Amino acid sequence: MTLLTTPKVQPDTVGDNDAEPIDLYKLGMLFVIECRYWSCRVGNDPDDLELSQDRIDAKAIASFSTKGLLDPEKTRKVFQQIEKRARHALEKHSGSFAAANAHFVPWNHVQTVIEQLETFRAEFDRAVQQFLSDYACLRADWQAQHPEIPDACYPLPVALPAKFGLSWHAFKVAGAPELTPVEDIELELEQRRARDEQVNLIEANLKRECQQFVEQYVLGFRRKVAEFCDHVIAQKGQVHGKTLNSIRDRIDRFHSMNVFGDGDAAGRLTQLKQQIAGLTGQDLAQQPDVAAKLGRACQALKNHILNPDAVSQLTGRLKRRVVLD
């Protein structure tokens, strides 16, 4: 059994790759999920709520709200759950890229993400076909329970397929495209200058967004490490085998997502994983002092990776290396 010790505090390791530029396209792709489905609801008319004109004009009446047209458990909630699981699958292998409302996926996770999203799209399409087949029965059942809903509220079956779709798009993070040379300089020189200024502004803004993304990506994964450290610390020495497995899984995930080369955190996590190699829940139960040392090791790890000065130095170096393809 490996004896656990508190990780030694070492200065940030500055590897040879610290001089290399960070080109996001060489490290991964941006993914965006688009999902649409019919809400199976329709707006109320004043007559539906028996509102007089005075009530309608009153400031207290902001809207007439909506009414359901079909059983939500058998309709929109089915699609909501598929969308939720698809987005969760993407989030599991990515970091949020706020500038494009997208998720950045490292190349070593791209194939997995594509396969999972394709699976969810197929599941969504099957659910749509099932809904279209059941539409008449779902409508009849709901109207039987709610006879006040007129037929006119329901769309025709032919209009329903266009209301549904689950798709995803992948694209790279790059600078603005090169401009086509202008042949008639006399007439278009001023316009070209204006376009050049606009392109430069777009590139500057995009680079700034990329720098922010790199900073938040690295800090985000360091915070996830701190979260599992907090979990171990909170157990106050009562650590179980399940916790050990969770620590190992979290460390492996960090390494697989560490595309920007956070060598300091990676090295410390590798050291921690080596220290708990061979440890079992039974070992921890029989040797409380080992569990206590694990708690102290996690506290030291958390303190270091969230140290503001260390984080600032790391993210500063990374942001200076960001380039656009």
C-alpha cells in the first residue's frame, strides 16, 4: 500500500510549450445544439377568460396567458428530456464558449460528442414520428377532458413536422476571412479602408473573447478539482472506497480536458493519483490516519490551485499566447 503524504509545493512548471501560440482551432471545435419542438400550447383570447373590455384595459392585465392543447407528459416533455440529455452530453466533454453561445470540445473528445449527438438526434426523430402517429388520439383524449377547447386551436397534421428538429453544428474559431483584392482602387479604396477597420475590430473582439474563454476554461477545471477536494475535506477522515474511485475519475477527466497545458495542476493531480494508488476503502477504514492525510492533501491541493497569484500568472501567460487562425 502506498503511504499518503501531503503534496510538496512546487513552483509553476513552465514547459517548452509555453512559448507556443494557442490556436483554438488546432485544439478543438465549437459545437452548437439547436432544438425546436411544438409547445402544444396556444394563447388565450379575452373571451376564454370571460374578460370585459374594462378588465382588458386595466393595467393589472398584462397578458391572457396560454392553455394546453395536449397532455404535456406525453408530448413536449418527451422532447424536453431528449434535449436536456443531449446538452448534458455536450457539456460533459466541453467548456462553455460564451461569445458564440457554443461549447468548445477538445479534439480528443470530438468523435465521442458527434456519436452521442447523432444518437440523440435519431432518438428525437423517432419521438417526432411517434408523436405524429399519435397526434389524432392525443388530441381526441385531451379534448374529451377539455371540451371547451375548439378545433380551430389545433394545427393541421401537415404543419406539424416543421415544428420539430434537433440538430448540431460544429465550426472553428478563426479570424475574419481575408478580403478579396479590389481592382478599381480609385473607386473603392475608401470602402476597403472601412472594411479593413471593421475586420480589425472583429478580430480584436474575437481575440479578446478567446482570451477570456481560455482563462475561464482553465479556472473552471481548477474549480472542479477544488469541488472534489471540498467533498473529501467535508468527510473529516471518514473517506470510503467510492470516494477514492471518484477522485481517480476526476483526475482522469482533468487530464483529458487539459488542452491548454495547465502543467502545475496536472502535475499535482498526477502526484495525488500516485499516492492513492492501491488504496482501498478497507485500507481507509482500518487506518484512519491515512484518510486524515488524504483530507490534508486535498486541502493543500485546493489552496494551491485556487491561489489568486498562481492563477493570475497562469492565465496571464495563456492569454498572451492566444492567436487566431
